[in-house]
Amino acid sequence: MCLFLDLDEAVERMKECLLAVDRTGAFDIVSEFLINLDGSLLVDDLIMPALEDIGESWERGEVSLSQVYMSGKISEEIVDRYVVKVGHIVIDGMRVAVAVLHDHHNLGKKILATVLRTSGFEVIDYGHALTVEELVSNVERDSIDYLMISTLMLPAALHIKEAVKGIKERSPATKVLVGGAPFIFDDELWKEVGADAYGRTATESIVKLKHMIKEAE
Ligand code: B12
């Protein structure tokens, strides 16, 4: 049974459930989405737009930070339950790592790691709130080929410049891909911080990554 007519309506209803901390309602919408629409679009077309809208409402002072926090928590539960790790063929010998530099917004990074794993990459997750020095040392220690840095706050995004400088000095072969809200707001920012590439969504990161691997062959 189709309970919502289109995607916009689904996003709007998801936003309402998240802000009302209506966990059951949010999970019901996900179930309807999975019945009626392509499951691979769950994050990019339902969860992300709802959270982006909530972020904008918070900026306008229309919702509280605790509502933003609980929206993030419920979304994380949805991702944990539905964006599951599936059996896959590991793309051999490629060392891929994900990390959130400085800030604590870890949901995008978590999705990124899951999507990469389901696409066949073995992924090292360095976690969130890393300092530049921690990130650069980890990359050097693990001889990472491709590093995915996620940041959702502009000051954190600007620190990537320092991180890229350190990485290029200490692990010159490592390629750096960046993503997160500041790069969505300003599509030239990835060049300013010295990254090798940028991805708008976790799904897009796969396309970019595979393209870079092909170019390096
Ligand atoms: C949920 C949320 C929170 C939650 C975080 C919960 C968690 N565990 O992650 C909580 C409540 C804790 C929070 C706190 C804060 N937040 Co907040 N938050 C958000 C919100 C609403 C959604 C973020 C999110 O989870 N989105 C969903 C995920 C799936 O999307 P995503 O992270 O963008 O990831 C996708 C893509 O971007 C991409 N991607 C992400 N990373 C990468 C990396 C690579 C390499 C690639 C290829 C792709 C990629 O793939 C993902 C999936 O497709 C955003 C609004 C927004 N527009 O993003 C604000 C937002 C990021 N927060 C903001 C702010 C200011 C804060 C606080 C400072 C508020 C405060 N005064 O305390 C604190 C700071 C915390 C800290 N020190 O880090 C601002 C940042 C503004 C700025 N210019 O810097 C935003 C933009 C809200 C706004 N519009 O003002 N926040």
C-alpha cells in the first residue's frame, strides 16, 4: 500500500517525525519508502534532504539543537538497521580510509564507510574528531592509498588544507577525497583545501574513487 504520493511528501513527513522524536513514525516511512521506491536512494533522497532541511530550520531558529541531535540519532538507527553490510568481493590491495576531521558529525562518514564496503572496498575507519596530526600520522602508518575526509563544519573543512599539506609531505602517494556540507555549499572549496577530488554523496564517492583508481593504473 502506498501511503505517500511522492518523494517530497516522504521527505516532509520524515522531517516532521524526526523533529517530533517520533521514532516509530520515522521507521514506518522508511518501510513505505522501501516498498514503493528504490532502496539504494534511502540515504541520498530521504534521510539527507530531511536532515538538511532540519539544519536550515535550526539556522533560522525554528527548531532546537536537541531536536537536531535526536534527528541525527534516529537517522543513525535507521542507517544501522537498513544500510547493512552485505556480502561482497573485496577489491584487493587497495587501502582506503575514512575519517571526520575535527568535528563530531559522524553520520555521513558512517554511511560512506558502509557504501564503500558494500562496493567491495576494505575500509579503515579512523573515527571522528581527529586532529590534523592524528590523521596525518594514521595515514602514514597505514600507507593509505585513498583517504576520504568528511567535515560538516566550515572551520573543520578549512583544516583539511593543513592535513593535505602534511599528507603530501609524509605520504605523497595518498590521494585525498573530501565531502560533507561545506563542500556542498561551495563547490570550489575542495580545490581550495588541496584535495584531489570531491564527492557530493557517498554513492558519488564510489564513482570518483573508481575513476581515480583507473587513472592510476
Ligand atoms: C545532525 C546534525 C548534528 C548532530 C550530529 C549527530 C551525529 N552523530 O553526526 C549534532 C546535534 C550533534 C550536531 C551538532 C552541531 N552542529 Co550540526 N548538523 C546536523 C545536520 C542537521 C545534519 C548532518 C547530517 O548528519 N546529515 C546527514 C548525513 C548523511 O549527511 P552528510 O554528513 O552531509 O553526508 C553525506 C554527504 O555529504 C556525503 N559525504 C559526507 N562526508 C563525505 C566525505 C567524502 C570523502 C565524500 C566523497 C562524501 C561525503 O556522503 C554522505 C551520505 O551521502 C547538519 C545540517 C546539514 N546541512 O548537513 C547540521 C550542521 C552540520 N551543524 C552545524 C552546527 C553549527 C553544529 C554545532 C556547532 C551546533 C552547536 N552550536 O553546538 C554542533 C557542533 C558539533 C561538533 N563539534 O561537531 C552547521 C554547520 C555550519 C557551518 N557552516 O559550519 C550545520 C550545517 C547546520 C546549519 N545549517 O547551520 N549537528
